Amino acid sequence: MKKEFVVIGLGRFGGSIVRELIHQGADVLAIDRDPERVDEYAAIATQAVAADTTDEQALVSLGIRNFEHVIVAIGEHIQSSILTTLILKELGVEKITVKAQNDYHAKVLQKIGADQVVHPERDMGIRIANNMMSNNILDYLELSDEHSIMEIKANEILAGHTILDLDIRARYGINIVAIKRDAEVIVSPMADEEIRLGDILIIIGSDGDILRFEKKALH
């Protein structure tokens, strides 16, 4: 059975979600106030509708309660984002993910019951900054305010040593949860796994511990 989603707001962020969900085989109802944007996604989404999502009756008429996950990707209008989220919550939508413009917006969304709040511009900025600061950092994902997952490329300092030799968990408080080696992915690598030059290490830990590891082991 196909998963069913609603994406409200068809700007760059919402539009990219629609395209990827469709690519992944999901059914997507795409909604925007702007008829031109709706026309753009008419041939991409399962269904595309022009509607004002701050109007409760408009959402009811679209059968919004029948969808398991609604993504509110409204861009510039914070008030519309908040009101739409509030109405979705009151209608009993099972899961609501909302794009936040800033920290204040995020706090309000959390208080009114958004299940997940995302900061795409901020998170992308952090990822780009991390990539620019170190040639060894390939990707970054924030898990919470204090913990992250990071992909790093093993350099000469790490290569040729086993995980046990490096004692990364005891010394830095971080864990190597997987190693990507060419087409192979080693999940939960054993302590005697030897790291090779160019391996991609997927590490998890607090931001402070990851920063200490980066400064001491990657430079």
C-alpha cells in the first residue's frame, strides 16, 4: 500500500519534497495558494490543488484527515504557517512536519503541537560551513540541539589503525556507527576493524565531542 502525504507550500523546499516523495513511489497531494505553482506540479504530484490552508473548511473538503503525514512548507508567511499547523492539529492529522523560518517560529510551532520542526536553510548553512572548514567532513545531520551525525573521510592519521587502537569512544565520547568503503557498508564495525585511507566514517556524538575529535584527529 502506497504511503500518502500532503505537501502545503510549493516553493523550492516544498516542491523538492513533492518531487522526491513521488520519486520514492508515494502518493502526494500538493497544495498552494498560487494557481501557477499548482499548475507547475499538476503533472508531477498525484493531485495538485489551489487552496487557502488557513481556511478550515477548505482542508476538511480536501479530506486532509485521511492522510497520515502533512508537511507544511509555507515559505514567507509565518502567520499562515502557524494557523495552518493549528488547524491540522485540531483536525486530528496524525503527523505534522513544519518548516520553520527562525527559532521563534519553531518555538511557536512546537507549542501548538507540530510533531517535527525543520530548519532547512539553517541546517544547509551549517552543513556547507562544516564542509568548507574541513576537507575531511563530507556531510552533517543535526539530531538535536547538542547531538549530530557526521560523515568524515579517514585521513593518514586514522588510516592503518583499528577502532580499538584509536579508542575513539573513550577518548572523545563519540561512536563510529558505520564505515562506507567503496560499495560496501560496514554497520556497527567491530573493534578490530582496521580503518583504511579514504574510508567514510559515520560518527555520532555530542557537538562538543565531535569538534574535539575533528581538531585532534583530522588536522
